[in-house]
Amino acid sequence: MPPIPVGTVAPAVAVLQDRLAGWVSDLTTLHELTERLARTSDLDDALREILRAGAALVGARRGLIVLEPADGQGPDTTIGLGLAHADLGHIETVPRSATSYGRILDGLPDTGTEIASPDLLSEDGLDPRHREVAARLGYAASYATALTTDAAGRSEVTGRSEAADRSEAADRSMAAGGSVAAGGSVAARLGAAVWLYDEPAEPSERQRHLIGLYTRYAAEHLARLTELDRARRKVATITEELLPSRLPRVAGVQLAARHRTGPRGGGDWYDALPLPEAALGLAVGSVTGSGPSAVAAMGRLRASLRAYAVMEGEDPVAVLSDLELLLRLTEPARSATALFAYCEPGPRKIVLAGAGHAPPLVIGERRTEFVETSLSAPLGMLACWEAPSVEFALEPGETVLLYTDGLLHRTGDAMDRAFARLHAAAASVPASIRGDPGSIADHVLRTVLPDGRDATDSQEDIVLLAARFD
């Protein structure tokens, strides 16, 4: 073999080094972007991160993601990047079959997993409405790609057998435009992403390769978050159905409630029910644990308390004693806290008893103070009833605030500091909103848990029940 001229070696090595440097740069970029995506735990945050990362990879400035799982179980949503809500509305007026994301999601003929439109306005068959919207929003090209995952790989999330998931997913996917891949796995479309260019353009082959790698990972992440979102919605729906659909109207009293539940669902609850002789029963409580079993136990406990309150509500100790016996006999492995108050709106008199529960707060023009209740162990842990009832009266316009200890635990403070924070929040209620129990509850919630911490995911439920007496 003739020797290789020395002069040709250096350029070849330089080309190889450039290619290696490019590969390393691409891998580093992908790693950084997937790491950022992996840190998202909320579906909307993940969709926005995918849009931002994809725009950087394909060299676009704007885009949108249409999340529309092929199984039809939702959630369905559209998120935009650099597009106002009105802009998304204009895009949605374009016939679905004329949009790239619509063709991908509906699996129209001759549609693959990506659609590049390098010069939209010069396309002969472009839908007139699409042409009008593109000109109005100022984009001249688009690149769309499917967000597709292997449905069989989601059996860990659903907790079902892989074979059952694959069979059902195949039926749903084929009906909704999916496809069956080699080996029997099912390519299930979760949605489609579209990036928009201000000028005629399209991603290079290298950019298409990178965005393909990224969206494959992103689709798997979205699949997990989608299943989690569905589970949360189901638990939240069940929990809300077990709580009062509306608060009763009782002369002389205004009522408001606020409830925040964790992602798995918890056992915190509240109730307000009219009682004989124009009286009113107020209750809050918390069942240990989380998830469906805790939600079911909460529903049983609340229903039982309602029955006991109707029979002997004038004696809150008797109500909670009956509840203690029921819990001990039917669910010996579970404990619960509860507070029940028998209220007479006319004289503004309240008699209450608690089992392991935090004391209520009285909020008025001249005072903000905790009601002094006797200490008692939680329900299910009592050898005998340990705490008597407490009777007190309110001044006109005062509000009694009942709450569960999730409000205190979510602060992250020691209990004494959490109680101090709650007292300070109640004392700082502006005079202008003291006539509205809902505004009082909102103020306390935002002040005790600022910066949206009341809405963040937590294992601790929150319940606030406010009753203002005229």
C-alpha cells in the first residue's frame, strides 16, 4: 500500500477532531436539557420546559405544545411559548386538518412523526385561514414533531400487567392514530410540539437528530407526569365528593371553608350541618395516613359524626365518645383527630369538645385568641374520655376559625412557632374584610403560607372552616 502523504494527515485529524467536538457539545447540551426537564414535577412546567428546550435545539423563537393523549382520558391542554392567549386562540381557528399538529395527532394519511414547512406562505395548498393567521402572527415557517411514547413502558405507573396495558393501548392507539412497533410495543401519541420561525427556515439534519433524541426522552417524562396528574385528579374528585358540596344557610351565621389536599389525597375533612332548634354543628378532623384508604376512612368518619350530631349534638363529648367507640371497633389500626362545636346563633353561644385537635381561634375587633380547650388524646387512642367540653360566647361580628394541623405542619416551623404565626396572621386581618369569613380564611392562608405554599404539593392536607356570627 502506498504511503499516505504527510500533508493530508493533519486536515483529516482536524476534521475528525471537529466532529468529535461537535458530538461532545451535542451530548453535553442534551444532558443539560434533559436534566432540567427531569427536575420538573408539574405537567405545565414540563410542557413549558420542553418548548424552551426545543426552541433552542431547532433555532426557533416561538412554539406551542398540544397535549392530547391518544387514549382520550386527558388531560388535554395547549401551552404556548412567545404566544399570548389570544394568539393561541387565533391558531385554534385554523381547521385542525390544515395544521401540522392536527395531522400528527389525528394520524392523517402520509403523515409521519414530523412535519417541516420551510416556507408556509409559498405553499400552494395552504389553507386560506392558516395563511391569514400566519401572516397575522408573523411566522413564515414551522417544524412539528410528535410526542410519542411506548405505552407498554407505562405499566410501572399504572400498576397493571404489561400485557394488559399493551393490549388495551394497542386498541386505543390504533383507533386514535397510533401505531404498533416491532416486538408488539405500542407507539402512543401524547401530543405534538410545533416551533415557529419568523422567516422561511427549517432545522438542519443535525438539529432534527437532536430534537428527536430529546423529544423521545421528553415523551416518557410526560407519560409519567400525565399518569400522576390523572391519579391526582381522581383522588381530588373523590375527596371533594366526600366533603360538603355547599355550606348550609343558617340565620345569624356566615360560613366559608377552604380545603387543600395533597397529591395522594388525605384524610382532613370539615362539616357544617343544621341541627334541631335552629342550632348549627361545626366539625373538623383528620384521619391518619394518605391515599385512597385514608380518603375512604375520612368519608366514613364524617358520615358517622353527622349521625351522632343529629342525635346528641347538644353534648359534643357524647358525639366524640360515640365516634371513638366506632373507630375503635371498626378500624382499630387507625387514629383520628376531631373537633365538634354545637353552636346557638341567637345568643352566639358555642359548646365544643376536641380529641387530639388544635384549638380554634376567635377573631374579632377587640380580640384574637385561641379558645382554651382541655387536652385529649386522638380518637382511637383513648382509654376513657379524658377532656370535658368547653363553653364560650362570641361578640357580635366575631369569627371562630376551625382548622386542621396540616396548616401548622406546612409552615415547617416548630409547633410553638407555627401557632404564633397563625395567631399573628389572624390578628393582622384588615378591618375591611372582617365581615367576610371567606376573605378572613384567605388572608390567614396566604399569610401563614406565603408565596403560594398553600397550593404546592405536600403530604399535609389543609382545612379552614370560618363561621362569623352576626
